[in-house]
Amino acid sequence: DLALPLAHGEKLDVVIGGLGLGYTAEAALRDPRVAALTVVELIPEVIEWHREHLLPLGEAVSGDPRCELVQSDFFALARSPGGFFHDKPQRLHDAILIDIDHSTTHFIDPATVDFYSTEALEALSRRLAPAGIFALWSTDAEDPVFVEAMRECFTEVRVERVEFETPYRDKPAFNLIYLGRKR
């Protein structure tokens, strides 16, 4: 809900890294300007759960004709010469949203550590359309090293705190969203 309002255009092409429970995808699909949403998920069972409507947002996400669920490694595709679409390597996206690792320093797979570098962010920015939006979800405190890496590649860099209630805590929990616009 924070990233797409910043995107320019009426027919947005959006890529999401990570499907999980579908919250990021469902939020993107609420924006009527989203014409094409590609969600890249590594774990085939997660995609299957959505397609079989076993998760609360499964039908909303997998049943939307604008949404394509792709089983692949987001980080590998982001680094590859063909990008997210090998048949259309020049395809640019209005927004790339990432909800995979817990944070820029707490990884699900240690192999993704280099993704949070200036070089990797620069490569990812080449997949964005002019003035395209990059957003990254994080569960940890702000990472000043990552913010600096973002500033090397993007303009309008900021970190937004999102608070929410949870039945498992006496006080609100929070996550961060890192945002930047392609130079």
C-alpha cells in the first residue's frame, strides 16, 4: 500500500519477489492501475496452496487474470541477463516489490547476502522503467548500510515504519518498508 501509489502510469507492470501468504500480491492487485503482476516464488508448494485456495488469499491472488505466479528463484532472475522474462529481456517494470528475506541482514538463505549490495541494487534498477519504484519489506530495525547502498542507485530513498496489532504481543508490532525511485 506504500509503494504503488508512488508509481507513475495507468497500466502498471509489477514484479513481486516472494508470494508467501499472498499479502503483498493481494495489496498490489487492489490497485486498479496494475495491468500485469508477476509474482516469483521459489517454493512450488506455496504456489500450489494458492492455486488450490488452501490459503485465505489464495483465490484472490491466483484467480486474478492480471496475476501470474512463477516458480523460480527471484534473486537468480534479477541477476540474469534476461531478467524476469527471458523471452522479453528488455521488458521494464513500473515497480519491483520484494518480500522474501526477513531483512537485509537476516536471510532465509545465506546465498542471498550479496543481493543487498550496491552492485546488485544497481542491476535490479536496470529492470525498472524510468522513475520506477523499488520496495523491500523488512522485519528488523533500519539498516543504515543498506540505506546508503540504495542511495547509490535510487532517488527519493526513505524507510517507512508500518505498525500493526498482533494477538501475540501486548504492544503493536512493526515492520519497515524501504522505498526508492529509479534515477
